[in-house]
Amino acid sequence: MTHLVFVANKSHSFLDGNKRIAIALGMKFLLNNGYLFVVQKFAEKMEAVSYQLAAGRITKDLLREIICSIVYEDDYPEELKLKNIESF
């Protein structure tokens, strides 16, 4: 899923809307794989993340950590929060 979101966001497949397409693809992936309970949370949290990803402030490895945290945890762990702050 990380690769799907990363490529859709960074590859500039469309003239406009790459960040929204990346979020929508991530949501569709979650829906197709039975993660209905996190789709809304994913959409809300990925809004800011996709902007920072497009700006080049978030690496693919950090994106993987963020997505895993969104899907499997209630909140970002402190270490991930510090990595996010450093990326800005």
C-alpha cells in the first residue's frame, strides 16, 4: 500500500489532483482488503501527509511508518511524532 500511495503522489500521473488520487487509492486498497474501520481515519490523517510527501519532506520509509501507524494504532507513537516534526 505504501508503494501505491507513494507512486500515485509522486509520479505526477495527472496534471492536477495527484495528492487526492493517492489518498483515494489508499482508501480503495483498505476497503478491498477489509480495513473498513480505518478508512475515514486514513483519509483525514493522509490529507496533511500527502501534501508533505508531494513537497518531498517525507521519505517512502517514513510514509510506511505513518500508514502502519494509522492502520494499526490509535495515535502516532512519540518517536513517529518526532520524525514528523523533523520532516517539516
